[in-house]
Amino acid sequence: MPRMDSFVEYTVELMEPLGPVQARAMFGGWGLYFGGRMFALIIQGQLYLKVDDVTRPAFEAEGCRPFVYESHGKAQQLGYWTPPTDAEDDGRRLLPWARRAVDAAQRAAMKKAAKKAPAAKKQPAATKQPAAKKPPAAKKQPAAKKAPAAKKQPAAKKPPAAKKQPRVRRS
């Protein structure tokens, strides 16, 4: 595993008030995890926090920038944005933005879990057919008592089998 650089260590320290934050190397950068969910990304010395439809307007209002990378000649934007510039080096100011990112990661995980739910659970209750009732099972009759088994006579010994003759190969 690559050794954490000083910026990653510093950022993890800034987020200590949030709780146990872990950094894992990925995609040439670092993913920051809280509660087993990735909520931040550090790449090329820049911190990006997870956003969703709920938190994006707050990030936009503060002039934050999205993480954009190029793939197949097209710019691709991920759901990670920089924190406000006044919060990048101040743990007290960074904490509410990090909490928003953790909340966005939680909502994304719940949304993903809802998509994986079985199709039967997604049907509206009105369209479901009620289960057909089974008729009551017939009562079982008590089993008749069996007659005692006759004593087995010892089996007669079989004569020894004839020995097989070896095969002769003809050429």
C-alpha cells in the first residue's frame, strides 16, 4: 500500500472531530472513508467532498468547483466538489462541509440499496394477487401395526467363482 503523503495525513487530522476517518489509496489519489463509505477524494493535492442533489446547491453558492477528469476525449464530472476556500485549512470550518459529504454518501448508499431490492417488493400493493388459500390437510390415519418379521435364515454359501483365464494378445 502506498505511503500517505503529508497532505492526506493533514486532511485526515483536520477531520478528526468528525470521527474515525480512514484514507485508502485509489485511482492515483486517495479515498476518505467514514463508516465504511467514501465521502471524500484527494487527488493531485486537492480535497473533494461528496455531493448530491441535496447538498450541491450549497457547494455551488460558495463557489466550489467539481472534480472533472477527461475520459475518451470528453470531460467527465463526478459527484465530488472542493470545499469552500476558507474551509480547506480550517478544521472547524471544514467540519460542517465534511458532515454534508458523509450525509450525501449515506443517501447514495440507501438509494443504491433500494435499487437492488427484489422486483416483487417494488410492485404496488393494489396490483398484487392475494395468495390462494390451501384447503386444510386431511388427517393422517394411524399406521397399522406390522407383523413381526420372520427370523432370517443364514444365507447359503455360494461356490467359489471360477478363475478367469488370462487373455492372450494376438498380433
